Amino acid sequence: MEYLHTMIRVSDLDESLDFFCGKLGLVEVARTEVEAGRFTLVFLAAPGDEERAREHKAPTVELTYNWDPEEYSGGRNFGHLAYRVDDIYATCERLRSAGVTINRPPRDGHMAFIRSPDGISIELLQKGESLPPQEPWASMENTGTW
């Protein structure tokens, strides 16, 4: 068995691509528009995994955009996406500076949670050992749900 991708439905493709690519840093590796079915599929890979993802050897996130408006709710009902990052504090600061709410700050130097524009919960995990506690993160409260 091999993990392939996680599919999430998005209500605004441009807004979702801005979040996942422009802010989170994922890279678009494939796109398929199916006019007959009235939907677009966009596959995103983690930085550094682009070539492996194009060869179907690395997991991706599949954004499914249905052209006819639909309302999606409860983005947390499937669980969450998780990404390992080199520096949890630098990643959270970059995201916060881009306007992303850090719902669960990395108080422990190891784990943080954010949400996509459609409410999908995303876990960020520090690569290797946890970093020493650092302000402003160590004393920052949770915001909303994660």
C-alpha cells in the first residue's frame, strides 16, 4: 500500500491556491479541467517533492473545484493534513505575516495548527527534535478551533 493523495473540495480555487501555494508554500504539479463534469483538479506537492510527485512517487494534495457553486462545511470532519517543516517558528511567522491565523501556536516548539480558507485543519510539525520554547509563541493562546 502506498499513500497517494488527500482530496479536499474547495469553494474558491484562486483563494485556495493563494493559501496553499502563495502562503503555505506548496507547488502545483498537475491540473486537469473536466468540462463535461464541470470540475477542476489541481495537485499540489510539498517543496522539494515536485519531481517525485509528477512521477506519482510522493503524496500530493488534490484540490477539487466544482464549477457549479456548492456549500461545504465542517472541513475538520475528515481530520487534517500534516506537514513536517524545518523551522516551526519561522514557518508560523511567515504564515502570520501573510495574514494566516495560527489557531494553535507552536508553544511546545513542535506542533501548530492553521486552517485553509475552507476550514481544513492543517497540522505543522517540527522536523527532528522540538525547538526550545520561544516568544511570542510560548505564551500565545489558541484562536478559534483547530
